[in-house]
Amino acid sequence: MTNVSERLNEIKQWFMDESLNGQGAVKTGERLCQMLREFGVPITRAHVLVMFLHPLYHGRSIIWSEKEGIREENWRHGLQDQPGWTANVFHALIKGSAPDRMHFDLRDPSAGEDFPMMQELRTEGVTNYVAFRFRFSDGSTHAASFATDAAGGFSEDDQELLFGLERLIAVRLENVIRRELSYTILGAYLGRNAAEHVLAGRIRREDMETISAAVWMSDLRGFTALSDRLPGEALLELLGDYFTVVVEAVRAEGGEVLKFIGDAVLAIFRVQDGGPAEACEAAVRAARAVDAEIKKLNEQREQQGKAQIHQGIGLHMGEVNYGNVGSPDRLDFTVIGPAVNMASRIEALCSGLNQTVLMSELFAQQVRASTVCLGSQNLKGVVASVNVYGLLPLAKNGAPT
């Protein structure tokens, strides 16, 4: 192999070029492994693990193999406490209980005997394994490894080149991972579409647009009584179960969850090319899915001796203002307008009418075959009474009864 420093400079230049092209972590990792192979480094496996703060995940792995190519895996919270992880080389590197750089010649039966994973790699034909820790600018510690099944293992030049990647990988991945995380974390707190708008530059208070949408407002019935009766952990578990059902159902039908308000959920289904009917039908499918999943969930909770979940959904169709509201330096991305208020007022009738789903006449006109008029109702804060509609159950063949 030619001079190691020349190869490192070539990789450094490529990293700099790619940083301007917006290449993601997976593509970056894939091309790096290809370059190393082209340089004559006989890697057959590579693994980079980056730890980060995220509501769902503790870290992310980018894993490459000669046979299977590249893939990405997210580590859910709790996995880092499993025995398989605590006995891993990466755990030792990240926790600081191992040297910054590690090399195991697995042709030696005693090499890596402190790490059970080494015997597994040896059994799979790996002859050499190198690993190192790298740090981001905030001091956080991460790890990378490379392995080969070549009979001669890694040469001294190979090892020098691989260990020389430490700072280059740190600089490149910090830029890439943080850019990707900014979207996923914003998406977790704001919703995916709202996150895209914010990252696209819509960050000022007056940045709003008028859109047509089916508006969804749902909440739990009897939540105040539940709050008084249930211990804090049980109440949070119930809320988590309920919110999970609603969010998954809304997202599955193309809707956007914008806000949790206590025990309530505000969501929208934008009117797209299919017109209002398509948006309303999507909201109805999501509402049916919530009803079905809550029924299953309550059966499980009853068997476990837990409190039942009872909820109501209000649906309306109309124009809303979509964007930023708040003070100049404390903003919220949401929807506001009379259509949102109408959905909320309709939802408040669910308990009195003994319905889990209610909708306005304007909404029902888009899905008439699935609804039944429940008469004229008085809504809080609305001068004139309005016709409210319920959702017909489906027969076994999928048609409304």
C-alpha cells in the first residue's frame, strides 16, 4: 500500500467534499469502506456506534459487511443495560475502561479472552479486529471497529491507516449525525411535517399559511377522576398507551399529530390532490383503527387489573392557520382557527351522546355512507345549534351497517 498519510489525506479531502453535498451517514460509511478496500485494506466488516440523546433511542449503529453491504440500526433505550452489551468491546471503549485503541489478533486463541464476542468472531473466521474510541466536540464518546478474515490479518500499514481514521470519522459523523438528529428530534416533538417546515426556515412568529384540512381532536373521558384515583406511574402508563394508539393510527393514514394538550390530541389530515373527501376518509379510517385498538388494549388491561381507557374523537373539515404562534422567542408550531374550535366542541359531546366518534355536517358530507345524523346539538361557545353525526359500525364485509 502507498504512503498511509497520502491515503488519509485522500479520505480527508473526500470527507470535506461530501460535507458540502449533504451525504448521509449510511452513504458516507458505505463509500469509506469501499475506499479502504480499494486501498488494499482487506476489511470484511465495519461497525460505527454513535451514542446520542433521543426520546426513543440511545444510539445508532452503522454496520457494513462484505457479504451484506451497509445497514443502519437504532438502539432503543434499555438495550445498553443488557449483558451482551456490557461485555462488548464498544462498551469498554465508550465507558473508558479500555485503551483508546485496541487490536486483537484472533489467530491467537488467547486474544480477546475478556470479551466473549471475540470467540464468536473467531468462529466466524475473523482473523484480526481493531477498534478505537472517538469523541465529538461536546466530549461525548463513540466507537468504531474494523475486522478482516484475511489469512494474514491486518498489516502494520493497515492498522496505521485504520487508527488514523479516528479524528476524520469524528469530524465527519458529528456533522452528519447531528444534522439527521435535528430532524428526528424535531419530528418527535413537533411532528414530521412541522419539523420539515421549521428546518426549511419557517421559524418566525408570523410564518403561517392557510390550509384546508380535516381536523381531529380527541381526548380521554373521565381523565380528571383517573388523575385523582391512579398513582402517577399508572396514569402515565395509561396516557402512554392511549397516545401510542392514536399517533400510530393517525400517521398510518397520512395524518399529522401536532400537539398533546393534557390528555387530548390535536391532529390534521391535509387536503391534497384527492380533495376533502380523501382527507376525511383517511381521518375516519384512523378513527376506526383507534376504536379497534382501544378495544383490544382494554381487554389486556382488564386481565391485568388496570383502569380502562375511554375516549372520544371530534372531526371537522375546514380552513386552518398552520404555522408558528407564541412570543418572539417561545414558539409553538400548530394549527389555529374556528375549524379547530369546532372539532374540540364536537368532541366534547361524545360522552353525553355515548359515542366514541362524532363529526360535523360539513365533514359528514364527505363520508355520508359511513355516518348517521344524531340531530341538532348545542355547542359551547357557538350561537346556533349544529347537526352532529356519528360513525356507523362496519359489517364483517367492511360495509357500513
